[in-house]
Amino acid sequence: MLRRLKQYERLVIRILMVMMAVVLGLATIDLGWLIIKDIIEPPFLILSVEQLLDIFGLFMLVIIGIELLETIMKTYITQGQPHYEVVLTVAIIAIARKVIILDPKDLNTLSLVGIACIVLALTAGYYLMKKSHSQDRNLT
């Protein structure tokens, strides 16, 4: 019974990988289309700040998708990486995307402080995780 569940889990993971690859391909095409459309619109070859933020946001979204696909491969297929490391890495990339496309004029001070706290917490968690990995390697 347990063996069949593992086989089913591997099948679902492979299906998820294929679907994620399709979504990444479509998002990349959408990003390319957005860049071309924004460049050829008047004024020619000049991008507004809003257009740049849209492009950067979609670009970072594709990067997060690539990281998720790599995460699925590393964590669930090869089983070589602990799950918490992957979750922290993806969370850091996602919050970095939020910070990059953030328009501080639209947010109140409390929201900015909250985002700063999230960044600090993720950074501290990542640092402690890497520090524990280096101590584990030194013990062996």
C-alpha cells in the first residue's frame, strides 16, 4: 500500500512539473509580448515607470516560477534538499519581487514596516539555516 502511494506521489509530482513548465513557457511568451508591445507603442523605445514596473513584476514572477520548478525537482524527485530550505528560498524570492515592484506612495507606513519585518525574519531564518548546515558539515 505504501509503495503504491509513493508511486502515485511521483506521478502527481511529474504532472505538476509538466504543468509548471507549460505555465513558465506561457509566462515567458507573455513577458516577451509585453516588452515588444511597450517598446513599439508611442513614444517609440521609451518606457514609462509604470511599464517598467509591470515588466519587472512579470520578470520576477517568471523567476519565482523557475525557482518553484527547480524546487519540485530538487526536493521531491531527488530528495537531496530539506523542505524548509526550499520554502525559505522561494519565500525570499517572492518577497524580493514584492519589494521590487512596490510603489511606496500607495502603501501606508505600517505596511512598509511589515514588509521590512518579513524581510528581516526571512534573512535571519536563512542565515541560521545556513549556519546550522555549516556546523553539521564540520561535525562530520
